Amino acid sequence: MSLNLQQLAAALQLEFHGEPGLTISGVASLKSATPQDLCFVQHRKYLGDIAASQCAAVILTPELSTLVGDRTILISDNPQYSFVQAIASLGLGRQPSAGTIHPSAQIAESARIGSDVSIGALTVIGDNVEIGASSEIGSGVIVAQGVRIGEQCQIHDRVSLEQAVTIGDRCILHPGVVIGADGFGVVMHQQQWHKIPQLGGVIIEADVEVGANTTIDRGALDDTVIETGCKLDNQIQVAHNVRIGAHTAIAACVGIAGSAVIGRNCKISGAAVVLGHLSVADNVIITAMSLVTKDIKQPGVYSSGTPLMENSLWHRNNARYKSLDKLAQSVARLEKTRK
């Protein structure tokens, strides 16, 4: 659908400058935009791209709006969020399906399926499953006995939901997600590993998004819990009995070991690792490829590891690590001598 500039500004509740009747029908990046497209700029470093862009209008912060001359603009305190709202207002986002059930889907008689639920081809819905109204279940999805899925959820293709899993309202699970598989629980006895039964479940609260091929293991005894509003990227491993606080965002390839507790409003960058049975406070940022080996008790930004450097320099520095203890002892002796 198309909106003119005045209509779009009203829908987004934003101030605008430009021709009210200007038609906007799409969204794009500054480089690929056509004269009918809307763009946004959040940071000053991209201002130079606006002059060369063919976009119809651009969403800017109040500060940046004074630096672009006579371009057609909308003014927002958070241009990226307003851009997301614009996508919805223009009808460009993912459209809900029509509530159809493919004839090849296998649905247990005891399953309770809400109104306007869509179920794709070759999906299997087990006994006593509950699926809330207006949810969409893709193709090749396995929903085991007793699973509960809330309303307006999007369960994409090839997702596996094992027993004792609860999914809250408006959750999005991307292709290949596995929730509720057994955690890595084994005990050594007489020189052999023996499996520890995993008897807990997984609770995913409302408005959680889980990226492709991410795995969230069931608890050993208590449940693994992902609280409201968490956003998990692709290929994350969440082990048994982990708890992740509300509105925490975790980037790709992070590993969280068993029984770790992550606070609320945290940000964990790509390929970081949190060891088991540790606690991370609320409002913590962990930078990429960091290894968390002890509790983090205060909000802040935490890092570990060595940054990228030229290879020959890295080899020299790596060789010198072995001398650090000897060097530290020498420094300590010198300090004693001075005293």
C-alpha cells in the first residue's frame, strides 16, 4: 500500500518537513532507494549518503534534521524504531497466513487448536498439545505431547518442541530451533559415563524471539527459563537449568553452560561463553568472544581475550605469556627492595 507523507507522519506520530502529498510506497537503504522509498539515518557518519540518495524521505533525529538542508524528512527520537513502525504502516512486513491447515499435517485428536491457527505440511502435533489463537506453525514442525504454545506465535519450518515445553504469546521461533532436548547430564561410575535423566522442562515467556538453529535444553530437575522479551540470535546453546532475565539480547554462537543465571536487560555479544553455575547481574554488557569464568555482580561492560593483531606480533606476544609469572615475581622483589 502507499501513503502520502502527511498520512505516514500521522500514523507514526512524527513531525515532518516536505510536500504533504508526496507518495511513499516502500522502504530501502539510502544506496538502493527509489523516489518512492523511505529511509532512516540514526548516526551522523551516514549523513553524507543522504545527498546522493534518491529516497523520497528520510527519518532523522532532531539533531541530525538540522544538517540536511531542504530534504524531505520525518523527525524521530529513535529513527530506527520509527522505520520499523513505517514498515508495518505501509503493509510491507510479514503478513499473517489465512488460518489454513495443510492436509498432510498430523494432529492428535486430543490437541486443542485455537481459532485462525495455520499449520503447514508434514507437521506433527502430539497428544494434549495446546496452540493459541492466530498462531502460525510452519512445515515439518514437531510438537511433542503436552506442549503449550501461546497466541500469535510464529513457529517456522523444522522447529522441534519436546515434551514439557511452554511457549508464551507472540513468540517467534526460526527454522531449526530445538527446544526441550535433554541437557548434557552424565555421571562417571566405574570408568563409564551414565546418563542423568533430564526431568525438567523449558518455559519461554511472552515476546521472545529465538534465531535459527538455536538450542535450549530442558532442565535436569527444575525448568530452563527464558523470560519475557528476550532476543536470541542464531546458533546459540542454552544448557539445562539456565535462566535468562527479561529483555536480554544475545548474539550468535554464544554458549551458556548449565545452571547459569543471566540478569535482565543484558547484552551478550557474539561467540561469548558463560560457564556453568555462574550469575550475571542485570544491565551487563559482555563483549564478543569473552569467557565469563566468575560471577559478575555489578552492571557494566566486561571483556576478555586478546584483540586481533598482525600474526607475527601475536606469536611473539603469545610466547611471552609464559614469562609473565617470572616477570611479576621480579617486579615484586624490586618493590620490596625499594621499601
